Amino acid sequence: MTKQIWLNLPVKEVAKSKAFFSKIGFSFNEEHDTPSSTCMIVGEGKFVVMLFEESLFASFSQNKLTDTQTSSEILISIDAESKEEVDDLAKKAEEAGGNVFAQPAESQGWMYGCAFADLDGHRWNVLYMDFSKLS
């Protein structure tokens, strides 16, 4: 059976994307770095996000890339441990050159989150969920 799932994303410039995600707190497995790809590690479960140069990604997917300025191919959601962590990540994303398109706010009485687009327009949703308030 499946041991792990990896998310693959096309990026215009691997080095710039790596710098962006480093600034907001993600780590990388340097063993898998090449000039056209990098391996980003997310969370304690070590979820892998591979960032591939657009032309290399297109060769793997054998499909046209989505124009992230006019449409979304995916919304990547990550959890936060607190409201403060959501606020901090939104600030770091903006300072690193991302676009916070949904400022940190409470939602449905039990979630607190924000959303940002990275340098390549991929959309990320950051949520702190207080399940004790879920009705």
C-alpha cells in the first residue's frame, strides 16, 4: 500500500521559491536538491512538497500548466497550532513577497485562518481549528 504522498508544484524559479518558503518557516531535504527541483518538508509528518521548474513539471504531467493568475489548480491547507501562528505565517508570507489574499480572521466560530498565494500563485490556506468549539 501507499507509504507516503508527495505534492508536486511547478515554479518559475526554484531558487526564489526555496528562499520564499524558507523565509516563512519550511525546511528542505537538501539531498534531493537539483538546479530544477527541491524537496520541501512540511510538518512533523514530513509531508513532501516537490517544487519543480515549470518545464520539468510539464514534462512529467504531460499537460498544460494552470495559469494561477486566473484560476486555481489546488488549495493547499496546512494546520497551525494557534491563532498567533496563523498571524505569524501571514506576516512572514507577505514579507517574503507572497500575496495574503485572505487576512487572518475567525470563521464559523471554531476556525481561525488566513490564505496566501506564493510567488507562483499557488494558494495556501492556514488554519487553526479549535474542535472544542465545533457544534
